[in-house]
Amino acid sequence: LEVDPVHVTIVRNMVEYAGLSDNVDVWTGYCFDVIPHLLDTYGPRSIGMVFMDQKGTRFHTDLALMEDLGLLADGAVILA
């Protein structure tokens, strides 16, 4: 998830260059808008890795939302 479309473009190109396009998705938008759609798109317990670089306490709110929605797979890696 990334708000800045320029950063999204850069990251998507890096993912493609690394050959990970089949395993990694990069979404554009704000966490509180996008996270609920991840459940609809991928289903429960489908997220195995999350990189979070939010400012301040948003990290806790966003992580709690993913946990409450049951998005995180068993053993999911959270990089913050």
C-alpha cells in the first residue's frame, strides 16, 4: 500500500525487475480505504508479509485492522 502514485510506480517496477510480480501486489491508496478490500480480493489469512513505514501511531491502527479482518496468515512477517 502506498499513497504516492510515483512511489507505487517505482515499487511496481522494482517488483517486476526482481521477478516477483506473481507474488507481490502493490496497491495505491490510504490504508483505511484499501485494507478492507484486501479481504474481498485475497480472502482470509492470505497476507504473508507486510512492510509498514507509516508515521506515528498509524502503524498500530493499521495492523489492528488487518488482524481484526483476519487477513494475516499464520507466521506472517511484519516489517515496521
